[in-house]
Amino acid sequence: GGNSDGGGGGGGGNGAVTAPQVVGSRMILVMEGTAALRQLWPDFLRLYVDPLLRSIDNKAMGPMEMALVVYRSCEVPTNALVESSAWTTSVAEIRRQLDLTSFAGWGMSDTALTHGLMEAMYLQTLPSQLSAPLASEAQPPPPPPPCHVMLAAPFDSNRMPVIAHLSRPDDGSGGGGRPPTSWGYMDAPEIGR
């Protein structure tokens, strides 16, 4: 007779349940939505975003889900500090959302950037269209696909010092000493001042 439980015979049925495979990856564009980026946006779009979207559209990178996160400073009169899209595999939809993005307000805000990156982290945890459907409820959910993030934000070089290589601070023993338990960027020599 035949074995109806699927665990014996020619199929190597060891009873282990395997998760479905993820095919493809994800990309999130996290961008500042203030007037500071508006000035830089046409060049950033032409040099970085458009070539990436063309590659995705031509399937040069395999199957890809995309999402957009726009964060703004608290000074902007809006209902949301962070706006985000749903996951999509449509390059046309991402382009439409980029075309509708408004750049308003001033001020680069570390807090707003933090909220934008936290939204990207949350989006990455959502179920993917790229995962094979579960064959049964007994199967564990698939792992999330690899997720890449592109950050589009202006940089104020007057606010943040440019730092040279973080060399190991000398402990005073003359021989380089043992590594300290911690050091920060203030311990490194500054350049450009």
C-alpha cells in the first residue's frame, strides 16, 4: 500500500515544516519633504532615483516591491509628520507618488528623520506580495524579503562637523594601549575647521 501521510516513501518526508521561499527584495525611498530638498530634488531624481526606477522597471534587479516615506519638520502645517505609501510592485505608482510630493517648510529635523526611518522599519515588517502563498496554516510565515533603503535628505555641513578616521585614542601608556571601552566622535581629530 501507499502511504497517505506524506512522511514516508520516496519524498524524504522527515516531518519538518519548511517556510515558503521569498523571491525578490524591497526598496524604500525615505525622503525629506521640506523646501531644503526641493532645491536639490531635480538633480537627485535625475542622478539617483530615475536610474534606479528604470532598473527596477526593466526587471534588472529581479522582482521588487517599493514604498515611499516622506518626513517633514514639525514647523510644517500638516496632519502628519510622516507620510508613507503601501508596498507596490508598480514603478508607475511610485513615480506618481513622487510627482505628487510637495516640498514645504524649512528646517532639517533629526527628530523628523528618526520618525521617517522608524516608519521604514515598520514597513519592512509588513507581509510581502513577493512571498509564495502558504500551502497550509501549519507552515510558519515566510521571512521578510531583503529591504534596501535610499535616503534623500539635504546635509547641513555647518551643523555637523566633518570627522577624520576614528583612530583608537591612546591610553597614555605610549604603546597604543588597550582599546578603551568606548569613545565618541568628539575623541577623533576634526578636519575642515
